[in-house]
Amino acid sequence: MYAKCGDLEGAEILFGEMVERNVVSWNTMIGAYGQNGSSDEAMVFFKKMRAQAVEANSVTVMSLLSANAEPETIHCFAIKTGIVNNASVITSLVCVYLKCGDSESAELLHKSLSQENLVSLTALISSYAEKGNMDKVVACFARSRKLNMELDAVAMVSILHGVKNPAYIAIGLAFHGYGIKTGLTIHFLVANGLISMCSRFNDVEAIFSLFFEMQEKTLISWNSIISGCVQAGRAGDAMELFFQMKLHGHVPDAITIASMLSGCSRLGYLRYGKKLHSFILRNNIKMDDFISTALIDMYVKCGSIELAERVFWGIKEPCLATWNTMITGYSISGFENKAHNHYAELQKGGRKPDKITFLGVLAACIHGGNVDKGRRYLQIMTEEFGISPSLQHCASMVTLLSGGGHFEESLLFIGNMEFDPDSAVWGALLDGCCIHQEVKLGEYLAKKLYLLVHTNGGFYVLMSNIYASKGMWMM
């Protein structure tokens, strides 16, 4: 009782007063510490148990594994004592190794089962889905069908969350069909998972169809469809759903507000954004990092940098994401000096900038045409903070260099990149050619870009602008 109520101190006192302690009482204490996240204490009790010559059993091992207490050590003990032959112990080991990211050990253990079980298979399916390895998910599912095992809602949700690559849409739809056949789609968690999956591929019709077919619409369901509409670029629909949600008696939470703020950012709905801000204040919704950052981002993208600043300076301890949003906001709004000052303030507070921070200050350099400062930022990023430039950083540097007319340096920079330049990098150089009317290099780049992304004709529009600026109308 004490252990279940979280009173570990009381449980330990009672345990200490026991005249005789058997394996059940030891397992109870080990399990209690495990359930409360005290893996070290669970291990201490296990060692005391062994010191008193109490023989451990499969429950002992599973209790320790549920506490994540040194899985390799417990595995060795299970092998030594023969407990590892217990199917429940093997299943627990599979789950723990998957949690630790050791899928190889988990697979070997799963294969050692004399008879596969749904718990072990579900754990493997969830792990593969999380990593986006849908081929292995399908293979595990096929095995479960051969064994006449039906997946549960937890497994279905894991699979649906794993369908992120457009190449796997067909797999996602197949599992949707399986869910309809088995009745799993009635479960609100599965329905929400389907809405999230369809949102990732902008299938708004499917989102609405799934939502209105739901028998039970929870707050999570409303949040899923609102977020889905925002992701699919249907912020107007998200607004309408937000009002409907309140009419149906659901009180929006932080997740709803963050999704709605994102929608306002996309549409430039400053008036609605302000109403959401008022709603946050009226309903005492905690202004955590998530909400604060979304609010600042909304004000920035709606063109109200002053209100973004007001929110920022009202935060006691802004997180790095909030600092980055403000720095980027200053940069895209044309306040490059404020962006540079904000970067300096960030470091004064003892925080380390990350790759997003440097994208923000590089954007400020581009806006102000400050090539030297941009070079310096890149040097600081790589040498002082050990951050390797991404393709985005490289594209920003090429934009800065070519915009300043430094074409030789731009080409040298591209040649020294650690990875192959993409269309964004070459496109940045073509933009520079457009600014400085560099016809020869521009022609070469337009052809190169056509081979890379032949579906985008925008590069030829840029090229025609170069010809027009040079009066070359017959090209």
C-alpha cells in the first residue's frame, strides 16, 4: 500500500520491521523503487537481497528491468541463473534493449523466444516505426498475422506516427484499412494518429472525414485536426475549428494555442493573434517556452516587432529557442543591429548559441550587406563552438558573398563545402548574378539548376531578368 501511494520511506520502514523477508517482500520493494524511477535504489535492494541469500525469480528480474536498472548486468544475471529462459523475462529484456536503442540485442532475444508474443512484437514494431523503418514494421506485422495475433491501439498509433516519408503513404493507407477492418479506428488514439498522418501529407479531405466520423471527440482530437489544418496550409479552417471547439465546450490548452498562433503567423492574422494573446492572459495559461516562442514568432511574422519585443522582455528566463526567434525576427524585419546586439546579450547570459542562432545572425548580415561580419560569424560558429555548417548556413554565406559581388570567393566556398551543394546554394549564387548582372556565370548556373530541379522554372525567370537588365532582349 505504502509503495503504491508513492510513500517509499514508509514502505522501507515497514520492510525493515519485518521479522522474515521472503522473495515476495524483496520484489515488492524493488518494484516500488522501479515504479518511482529510483533505479539506483532498486539495484541496491537487489544486491542486499542477494547478500542475504534470498533466491531471485523472474519477477525480481522483470521488476529490475522495468526500473531500467543496469540492463546488461541484469541480463547476465538472468543467463547465469537460468531465469532468461522465461518468456516474460525475454520480452522484458526486448523492451528494455529497445528503449536503450540496442535493437540488435533486442532482435536476437526476440528470435530466442520459443513462441513469439504480441508484447515483444509490438515493442519491435514501435521501435522500427519510430526510426521510420517501415519495411521491418511490415515484416513484423506479417509475422503477427501468421500467428493470428491482432495489433492493439498502441501498436497502431506507433505505426501511424512512423509514416513520415511520402514513399510510405501506401503502407499508411493499408494500415488504415486494417484499422477499419478490426475496428481499431473507433479508438480515439488511433483516429488521432490517422489525422496526424494525413496532415503530414496535406490530405485535408481525409482529415475532416476522419474527424467527423469520430464518435468521441476529445481535446486531443480537436488539437490534432487544428494542427493538421495549419500544417496543410489551411489556417482559415483551423480558425473556424477553434471557434467550433469552444462552442462544443472544450477549453483550448497550450497545444491548441501554439497551433493557432502558427496559423496566424502563416496568414498574417495580427488581429486574431492579439485575441489569442488576450485569451492566454485571461485564462491564466502558463506562458512556457513553447507558448512564448510561438507568440513572438506570430508577432514577428505579422509585422509587429514591437509587440514581439514586449513579450520577449516579459519572460524571466527565455530559452535558447526564444532567443533565436527574436534574433531571426529582428533580421527578417530589417533590424540587423538589434539582431547583432541580441546575439551579444545571449552570450552575456551564459547561453551558447546553436546552429539556428547563427542562421539568424547570418540573415542579419545579408540584410545589412555586412560581408566581413558574416565571415566572422561563420568562423566563430565552426572554431569556437564546433558547429559544422549545414546546407542552410552555406546557402546563407553564398547569398551574402555573391550579393556583395564576391563571385570568386563564392565559388571557392562552394568548392570547399563538405557535401554536395543543393539547389538552394546554386540558387543563392544565381541571385547574386541577377543583382550584379553576371550573364556568363548566370547562364551556367541556370542550366545547372535546371538539371537539378527541372520542375522549377523560376531560375529561368531570374536569367531573363539578367538579360533584361543588360538590354539583351534577343537572347
